[in-house]
Amino acid sequence: MQVDLSDNTKLLKTFSIQFEPNFSLNLSQQNNTQNHGTTVWDSAKLLAFYLFESIKKPKFEVDQGEVVIKNKKKCLELGSGCGLGGLLMASLGFDTVLTDLPEVIDRVLLKNCDTAIQDIQQWWYHLHHTEHASVKPKIEVRSLDWLNLPSIETEFHYILAADCIYEIQLVEPLLKCIRAYSSNKTITYIAMERRDDVVVNGFIEKARLYGFDARMILKKIIQNHQDLVCNEDVEIWKLKLRG
């Protein structure tokens, strides 16, 4: 598969990313807003490919005459931006909550979530060729400010954040947010570019102080995707609460 996923994709009004021949997501972008969250960054691309290859594809069953996704789990995406990571998890059958600030939600995120529903349903139909195409992915969009955390009464199996750490001031608010919505069963994936060692190393050190085990996904796994994301500075970290 030959896909140009280099940084010049930020100039596209619609960024299309293909995960397999019968499944793509098409994301609206706005490159002229001076807002970090209205275009798709390399770390989000790489995280999405990693998740697609690492997590089992959705399975369906009939429950009291209704087709449902088997073993339903939940995912929270922080700083969703254009929504790539969260929408990919929705395509894998997760009840997914995508969050960002109101400006980003209004500019790109809501539109992308609406568009993705049809893309996901078409892929599900290809996977099963049955009435499962009528099942809609569970996608919810919420406004979320890391400095003013609302109560969310649910347990998330996964939390995602891509390219949300680019200055030291964001480290502690993001970790407090992750900690607030985590249990000891939650797996968190953080994808980021190593633009500044002080910021990245500070995040990892502080994550451990907050009670998380933190390890980087093996570079070999990341290197397997370098033909798709030509950015050697991207790292993916896995966090899980100790105990």
C-alpha cells in the first residue's frame, strides 16, 4: 500500500487514511485556524496503525433478536482533534468518547464523527456480509478541559492521547486527567513526537510519580510502520496504574 502520510497531508481539506483495502477513514481538516487540533499529526497516524494491528476486530452476536457487538468495551480519547484515534477504536467495536475543546469540536471533530459512521458500517458489512451493517458504532463527543474535569461515570478499558504533549505546562494537567479516568485495568497509549527531551522525559518521570508503570512500545514495532509515517521522532508509550 503506497500512501503519502508525511506532514504535507496537513494541507489537505480531507485527509484519507487506509487501514486495509476495504476500510478507510476520511477526516476533514482546517489548516488555517492556528489551532493545534484541527489537522492530523504523525503521532496520531502511527498510533492508529498500531492499534488497528494490535486489537482484535469486532465480533457480533444476536442478543434477544438484536445484533450487538460481543464483549463491548469502552475507550476515551483525550485531545481528539480530528478524531483519528478515537474513530479507529470505534471501528474496532469500542464505545468511544472523543473529547476536545469546543472550538475544535465545532470546526472538525463533530463532522468527522458523522462521516466516520458510514465508513465504519461499510467495513463491518465487508467483514461479515450480513445484517451487521445496520449496527452503528457507538461514538460520543464531549467538551473536556483538562483544568476542569467533569465526572464521567464509566470505566474505560483504554485511554488514548496523540500529540497532546508539546510543552511542559501540559504535562501535569494531562496526567491528572488520565489518572482521574483510569482504573487499574485501564491501558493508556500516549503517542508523541520527541521535539523536546525535557518535555517527553518530564512526562514519563511524572507519570511514574502518579502511580503508572510506563514503557515505550518496542521500536521494532514502530519501525514496521516507518514506510507509512516518515517521522523517526514519534514514540508510543503504554501506561498502566500499578497495583
